[in-house]
Amino acid sequence: MADFTVGDEDFRMDGRPVRLLSGALHYFRVHEGQWGHRLAMLRAMGLNAVETYVPWNLHEPQQGRFHDVQALGRFLDAAHEAGLWAIVRPGPYICAEWENGGLPHWLTGSLGRRVRTRDAEYLRHVDRWFHRLLREVVPRQIDRGGAVIMVQVENEYGSYGSDQVYLRHLAGLLRRLGVSVPLFTSDGPEDHMLTGGSVPGVLATANFGAGAREGFDVLRRHQPKGPLMCMEFWCGWFDHWAAEPVVRDPADAARALREILECGASVNVYMAHGGTNFAGWAGANRSGDLHDGELQPTVTSYDYGAPVDEYGRPTEKFWLFREVLAEYADGPLPELPAAPDALGAPVDAVLPEWVPLGEVTDALGGPEEETGVAPTFEELDVDRGLVRYRVKVPGPRRPYPLTVPGLRDTALMFVDGVRTELGAPVAGPASVELWVESLGRVNYGPLVGEAKGLTGGVLHERQYLHGVRARGLRLDAFDDAGAVAKLPFRAAESGGRGLHRGTFEVSGAGDATLELPGWERGFVWVNGFCLGRYWSAGPQDSLFVPGPVLREGENEVWVLELAGAEPGSGAGSAGAPRLRFR
């Protein structure tokens, strides 16, 4: 047992001053079989703690249906075994470039702007969730022999709101549920953010990527006493689909890290190891200073330009950070762990079988609902995935533009079975299908929780078309391998939208890179494990395949192609489409 406390100037472990040298590593972005290696890499870089968020929507994807909440506990045990303290950031909102900022779609869909406030119904759900979640945290606190030394109250709340009643409720809830280690908040070093996000009696920390002295000066105006800590030192950044990749110079990042430590502060490197947004859990942002502009979906890779890259390898930034951190570590740093196994030899996978998307949706989707107006994804209980909308254009009538104002996020339209551009003139009578795909819910700013789907209905000229039928296809429907196996597969059709299936042989299983030449946009599963979204828009042009997913001998791969490839471009050429693992 040990006693971790917050002093007037520093953190203390059993009364002895300590500096926290922490790194962010999200257990849900790393295959569990590789947690040990990644944690050992943090130790070798010179860190003494690991920080993780907890995504509510991952663990309660449908109201009342909990999914593997115990994973957090297993991760905290792994951190303890690795010799690291642990900082837990349970939300309920986490941002993290994660779908909906970690809030469940069924919650934001019903409550809207009432989330992240003192609203009684919202707090009832939070209380219920924390009662379950904290069972993984409380027994693993350092004063009970575990690794957990601090727990966060909400997350960057000052960037969103100013409801002090809400924040005080969360702090009290954590205490009532048994959290005895210090609580903290984290916000940008701005006056309005710190006044909105801080809680009296709770340690405030700051988040920034540079300018430590200026940032800590602002923090000191709001908190004259207590240890200084940069809870998110942004050493890199994340990428958006169809945008230029973001790169930070390693030497510049190392200088910024040194400045933090020279201020006598503690630090949490965000990210120490970013990992991957598996299974379509990547979030999205809105452009503009106020985050209310165009949608910017986040890519599958969460490499983040971190010192430990997506594959678990040390980068130039790793070695520079290790050099800086070694000056502040207690004793010599451990050696690096052995590198994970890599795929023995490149291998092509042929996908000779296929089921059209409509048949996949009929078999694996939810019930088809007919309503007056088009339901949203939230109303159809779809978090990640797509919705097929069907509607009739009455007739006879002359051609008018058929539009979908408020579309979120992207749609393909078919008129009497023919692919047609949105906004094109459509004459009646006609049958219209609209396939709408979510590209990730907004995770930061005032538009967190906005609905997906045809949020503004279907218009023919200025007239709403009613009697819309809709069927949702959740991405987690593919978790049922037995149901997938029962689909009516047939010979693959060139460039066909739908589910493609094939096998490949592996000799020397290990980490691999999956290349998808000619494919447009969709998702990939290997042996039932969803690697995430691919998209020819770039900048990401391949997917990370964790070694524990592959097995010696025969492996199965599925590709859900949602947009359709152009003829003559790999998947659209004659013969069965292919993938390449290397």
C-alpha cells in the first residue's frame, strides 16, 4: 500500500516529493495481446506512469447492454505489472478523437444539448454508468495496492460549458463511489476554459503542445498552490481523411518537453503511443475557429506522430524524449523490450465470394421501419454503420431536383435502380434508395452529439417526401460470425458494393500492413477482428494488422465495400478482387 497526495508545490508518494512522467496509451486502441509490449516501451522511454481514457460508448453500445467493462481493470493490472502508476480519465465525455467523444449515441440522440449538464435524466445515466465502471478502478487504487494514483473529473469541460453544479456532482459521485486518490481537471490554459472547467478543491491541470511557461503562468493565476502538470502535452497530432497529414518535428517536440520539465512540472505525453481506431470508432471534427464548419472525419490510424509509433516501434522522437526524460528519472532507464514479431513474408488474399450490400443489410440489419419522415441513425439505434432509406416519388410529375438537406454524412442515391447524383432532377413516379453512411460523430466542440442520417428529410423541389422506409446496418452486426457465414455468398462481381470474402495462408504470423489497391471505402475484418475503415481519399493508404489477429495457416478476410470501385482499378477489374498483406 502507498499514499499518493497533492501537496502545496508537488505530488507526494508516502510524503516524498515525486514528479509524474506519464504517457497516454489507450487500452481500447491497442490489441490486448500487445499491451505488455507497449507498456514496456513507455517504461523504456523514461516514463513512470500511464494515462488512459475510458470510452462509455464502447462499453455500453446499447442502453443497458454492457460490453467487456473488465478490459479497463485488466489494463490497470497490466500497468501495475509493468511497474507504472496509472492515471484514469473516465469521462463521461472524453473527446480523444473518438466517436461522439465517448458518449453513447442512444444518450445524445435522446437528450441532445442536455448532456454534459446538471440535467436530471443525464445525471441518472451517468450515475448508473459510473456505478458499474468504478468497480474496475476503486480496488486498483494505490492505497489499496494497485496502480491508480489520480482520477479525472469530466474532460476539458471549460472548452464546452460552465455548469459548476454538474462538475461538483461528478466530483462528489466519484468520492461516494470510493475514489480516494486525488481528483483533477484538465483544460486549455485560457481564462475562460479554466473558470468553466475547474472545480473548487480539485487540482487543475493544463493541456498544450508548446509554450509551457506562458501556460503555467495562466494556470497559476487560477491556482496559486499545488503541483504544476501538463496533463496533455501534445507531442504530435492526428489526421483527417482527404486532408494533408500533420507532422511535428521531433526536435521541436523534445524542446517543448524539456521546457515543461524545466518549469518543475509533471507531464503526461499525449500520445506516448497512439494505436489504432479499430472497428470504426474514429470520431470527427468540425472545421473553423468555433468548430461549427465542415465535417472532418478522423482516419483509422491514431499514430499521432507519437514517440512509439502505431506498430510499437521507437521513432526519432522516442530517442530524443528518452534522452530528456533520463535526466529526471529515478535511476537508469530499462532497455527496450524485444520487438513484436512481423509477418514472415508478403501474401496476397483473393476474395472470390461476395454478397450484394442490399442482401447483407436485409440479413444483418435491424427491422425496416416506415415513418412519415426519415428517421435518424439514433432513432434506428445505429452507432457505427449505415442506413438504407427508401421513398417513392409520386407521379406523374415533371422532373425536379431531389435533395437531402442536413445530410450527415455521405450518401449514394439510386433512382429506379440506377446510380444518380444527389440533387439531380427526378421525375415521378420513381423509386428512390438513399444509402447513408456515418463517417464518425463529432468528438469536440458545440456539435458533439449531433444526429446522423437524413436529419432534414428528403425534398422533391420544395416538397417533403413522406412514407420513408429505413433499415439500419450496425457495424457490430458483423461480430456474429455465424450470421455472416449464413449469408448467400456467390461469385464476386467486379467492383460490387457489398461484403467480399476470401482466405489467405500465413507462414510466420506477426504484425502486418494491409494494402487495398483499387478499393474505394469500407471496412475490413481479419479472422473476425475489425481493422477499421479504409478510404481511397487518403492520406492513410494502408491498415495496421496486429500480429495476434493472424494465425499460422489459413486466415479469413472480409471486406465491406460501401462506395464501389472504379472499373479497371483492382477491385473493379475482371476476376476476384485482391488484398495484399506485407
